[in-house]
Amino acid sequence: MQNNVSKDQWVAMFREIGLTEDAMMKWHRLFEARHPDGHAAFLAWLCISPDEITRIRADSR
């Protein structure tokens, strides 16, 4: 993955397919549980700040 998509663009796509906030949180929890390093790398690819990545990952555990 070379070209970045912003967090807002990604969330907009999730909402467009009907995901709720609860469903998005379930997605983060599953991603973190199954592929913690991949989850961290994906969040960084979205250009999310390190502090927010830490928060998202903590909330996903």
C-alpha cells in the first residue's frame, strides 16, 4: 500500500456500507486481537498520530 487514504475517508467508506460506530469498534477489536502488528501498521498508514494509535489500540483490547 503506497498511496495513503485518510482516516476520515476510511471511516466514510465504512459508514457508506452501513457500519455503525459499534461495528467499527468490533472491527478494530478483531484486527487488534488477530493481527496486532498489522493493526498498528494500518493505523500508521492512515497517518493517524502515534498518540491516537495508542488510544485506538488500547480501546481495542
